[in-house]
Amino acid sequence: MNRKTPISILETLYKSVETKFKQTHPEAHHLAVEPFFKTLAQEINQTVKPQKNIKWHTIYKSIYLPIQKRVLASSVSISYRNTLAQFIGFPDFETFMIKKNLFEYIEPPLFDADTTFYGYTYESESTILRFLISFFPQENGEVQVRLKSVHHHYSGKAVKRRNNIHIEVFRHENIDESNRLKSEVVMFVGAGGLSQKSEVLLGIFTESDNKGNPIASRVVFRRTKEEISKPPAEIHELKPAYETEIPSAIRMYLRNKFKNQIRATEANKLTMDDLRKYESIYHKIRYFFGIYEVFVKASDENDIIVYYLQILPSGRAILKSTTTRYASITSVSLRASNLYIELASLDEEKRLQFIIYVGNTEMSPNKVYQGVFSGIATNFKAFAGKLLFFPKKLHQQEKIDFQITDLAHQDRFQAQRLKKADFTHPNQHLATAYFDLPPAEKDAGAELNLLPQRTFTVEELEHNIQKSVAKQKNNELTHKPQLV
């Protein structure tokens, strides 16, 4: 492996070599650059007889030119340095350093052995791409890179720049060299460089797709020491492999980083335990994975609107309204026994926020949940109201297979606005009765008249509505003005 050596030390070594050479070859003073260094390399090889002859252009490009340009350091292999030291009478470069009282900062190699990482990144809003990236250090100091994704293979080189590894790879399939599709990967390693303890690295991946659109995404790289057993794959978060093959800490780290500006500035010696704080979010929201009917009152007093909401295993949410599709801005969260869901339309012009009281137990398909919502309507006016939240009764496999945005299931999960005359399901009548409850005076939720009981079965909800209506009528009779 080559090592970066301060240019002052290389200059001392080279001047000693040049002085000895010119003593035995006075004519060298008048030679042009290429003949001079060819003759110098030939003289060194004949004198030292190294196992592998040194090349004249390596001396010129790696030692002479850096000295002229006054760079801070240059990479020269240890075999070259030993050969040059032997030419001027020292057994090796280390002895030359000691005798000359020189001190060298030797930067550790970027990789001292073949190394492979799994890379994890969101390929789409619901699919994680797992790819392989392998580094192969060469004798001349270069680091060759191979990147293998599901559909393409790439190859290129890696270099360290400041605190990052910069990797430039080209797709193999492209025949036209001038138009080869290029991807760039940056891995943050920190000021200390890469170490064997760096189990996890963070970085970014940029490329342009087949249509020429630029793509950038956050990546978690996890070092793999064992024989590679998991091939590249596109794993949808509704498929079993999403949980079995991608560590939940990595899943939640990726999902909880929503900043458009991607900056991987965390420490370089991460382990999986350093990402565990993101995993706790997963344990809080995993009980709410499923599909829900959401009933809200329309602006027309006689109409209701039925939305469909899907909470995915990652903590993301998707909502289908009658006119717009929404996706969660941040992960669904649980705060003080309430489920918080913040959504935005795909163009981010419209916003919705749901707050649903769920208690501290798992969501039950036999329960009904009440809550409130606020948002920006199609006419861009603010609005708010009550909602009822009905979990859909689905088998576990259906929860995995169904997606409310799939065209194949659009009839089953069709958001709609309904008039009372068009009601076909008891839940629709129940929702209307709930929304028609008159305002209460002492409820904590008096503004929107939430029932004191937070979760209930359909039968309990009917009973509560009847009880609340009867109580309100009784209050009206009690406080009715008497004629005198």
C-alpha cells in the first residue's frame, strides 16, 4: 500500500538521489525531462536491482512534480521509497528517516483489505433499495469500487477528500463512453478516517435516471464481514422482507430524516446501538399499522365525507380524499395517548392534521375512535371539525397485500362524499348522528363536543349518542322560559 509522505521529506530524499546520479552522469545536466528520468530510473534499477523495477514516470509524477508544485504531501509506495533509499546507501527508507532525523506523518490507508458494505436508501416513498458496494485497495494506492444494485452494475474509484470518501462509478451497460451514466456516492468518515470499528457510515447517493432526472437520497452503509448472503433487492415496506431483512433501526433512521438538504454529519464510529433511539419510534406506532375509514362532516349539513387512511409499518401515512392524495410529512407519532398524523398533498399546497385519542392499548377493529382534524380545504381556506375513526377488519395478509392507492383496490377504498339519502352502511348513519350532537357546555372538548368516553364499540357509541341527545333535550325542558 502507498502512504502519503510530507513533501519536505520526499524533497530531501529526491535531492540526495539526484545529487548521486549527477555525480556519475555529468551529461544528465543537459538532458530533457523524459530522457533525464528514464536514465535515472535505469541507473537506480541497475544499482539496487529491486524485485520490481521502478518506472521513470512514477518518479516524475509522484515525486518531482509534487515538489515543484509545493503540495503538502504525495503518495509514493513503500517499495519505491525503499528502492530510492537503497540507491543512496541506506538499507531502507525507515533507516534513511532515522539517520536524517526526519519525522513522517503516515496517513493510514483508506482500506487495508477488501471491504463490503450494504447500502440502504429509499428508492421511492415506500420502497427501500438494498445494494452492495465493495472496495478493493490496489498496490499502487488506488481503491477500486464495484457497486451492484438490483438492475445495474457499476465500477469506479474511491478517494478521500477532507472527511469524506468520494466515489465515482459508471454503469456497465452503457457502450458510449461519452454518455455513460454516472453515479456519485459520498460516505462521511470524519476527521479520524475510516476504522475497523466503523460498523455504520452515513452518506448520500446521487445520480440521474434514464430520463435524465436528477436523484439524491440519504444512505445508511452497514459494513458486512460475513460472506455476502443477501443480494441487492427492492423491498416494499408492506412485504415481510421489510421487517426481516432490514434492521428496524435503519428503517426508522431513514424515515425520520425529512430534511431536503442531506447532511451526514454524525460521528464515523457508529454501531447499530447508536441508531436504537429511532427504533423506539417503531415500537410505539407498530400497533396502528392498518387501514382506516375516516368520517368527517361536509360543509353541507346533510353530507358526510369518507376518507381512507393507511398507516404503514414505517410510521408513514397515506390518505385518499375525494380530490387529493396526501402523504405524511413526518412519521405518525403517539403523544399522551393521542395519535398525531400530519399530512400534506403531493404538491404540498394543502395540509391536514389528525389527532385521534387511542388510549394506551393496541388498536382494535371492534372499536370506534373519535378525534379532531384541521387543515386547508380545496379553496385554500382553513377548516376544522370532528372525525370518527373506524379500523377496517382485515386479515394480517390483507394488511400486507392491500394498498389504498393501488388501482386494483380503488373500488374497495374509494373516498367519497355521501348524502344522507345515499347511505348504505350503519356506520354512515352513526357518523351523522354523532356529528349532529348539539354543543356541550362542560366537556373538555366543548368546542367540538367530543364525548367524554374516548373509545367505544359501535353499540357503545350508539348508546352514548342517545344518552347525550336525551340529556340535551332534558336540559332544554328544564331551562324553558315559563309564561307568566
